[in-house]
Amino acid sequence: MRVLVIEDERGLAEAIVDGLAEEGFVADVVYEGVEGLWRAVHEPYDVIVLDLMLPGMSGYEVLKRLRAADVWTPVIVLTAKDGEYDEADALDLGADDYLSKPFSYVVLVARLRALLRRGAPARPAVLSAGDLALDPAGHRCHRAGREITLTAREFTLLEFLLRHPDEVVSKTDILEHVWEEDFDGDTNIVEVYVGYLRRKIDAPFGRRTIETVRGAGYRLSGTGR
């Protein structure tokens, strides 16, 4: 499996490449954003490890341009330890997963293998359910022609639900994908944010897009009704 590592901290980048080689991956490394984008677009990789803080072009911009070019290679981004908003912004732009520095190489390899198992299905630039539309790259949400303002967390939650239309997703699923895998706070935070979304995307339009499935989780109607 070919991995592209885009990371400007040379010591870290080389350690990642060496570690991946020991696990059977073929890894290439690029130390700045412009070349990283070119390689990601023009060469075949199975997965990309992308740092957000890069010289030449930021990881955010690399990710945005990559998805705008309809390149859906799975991407795991590397963020600062306290970069909660970095993680949310990266997911909004089309990242598939993230790791906060410092991280365990065992966890990195496990995450990469998980992304490889999922593959890279083509994803539409704009996600929709009936007259509800969400543009991850442009970070915009509309319903019935009206723009809806969402916080970063609300946006990421809605995107996750829209990527799983008509599926029941549990609180655990939501916490792992919208918050973080080791979240140890009150799980009722999910109910709170679902409530926020309903007040913004449903109540003003007389809709019930997000359904509570008692004892199981939540389901977003693929028709937006």
C-alpha cells in the first residue's frame, strides 16, 4: 500500500516513513504543501497523512484543493495537541480522520489500516437530503433557498449524518467521528447538539429531518422530510 506523508518536521516525517516501512507500507514523504498537493493529485496513493501547518501551502488549502479536484484518497490529518477547531475544520473540508500530536505509531498504523479497509468512494461536493444542502468545501448550509448559519461542531455533526442517510447512528458513532475517539465527557452532549441542529434546519421549515430512534441513536431522512 502506498502512503504519501506531507509533513514539514523532517525528524517526525522520517520516523513516520521508517515506522510505516516496518509495517509493510511503501511511504513517500514531502516537506511542503505545494509539492504535496501535486503529488496527491497526480500520483496514485492509497492514503495520505497530512500535517495542517505546512510551508508554501497550508494543509487546509491542500485538503480543500484536493477535494475540489475530486480526488477522494483517504486523508488522515495531524493536528496540534489542543487543536480542537483544527480537527473540526479539517473534517469540514473533507478529511477522513485525524490524530493529535504527539501520537502513538501503533494508533497511526491502526487508523491507516481502517481507512484502507473503507476505501475511497467518490463523494459529492455537496451533500443533500431533499431541499437541505451542505457544502463541506465551502462550509455553507442551505435549506429551501435560505442560508443556515452553523457552528463548526454543528456543521460536522450534520455532515456526518448526511454521509449516512437513512442509517441509524449511535451516540458512540457520533462521539467518535464528531468529537474524538477518547471523549470522556457527558454523552448527552450529542442530544444537546442534535437539538441545536433541529432548531436550525428543521423547526423553521416545519420538517423532521433528524429522527430519534429510541435506545439506538439517530437517523437522518435521506429525503429531508
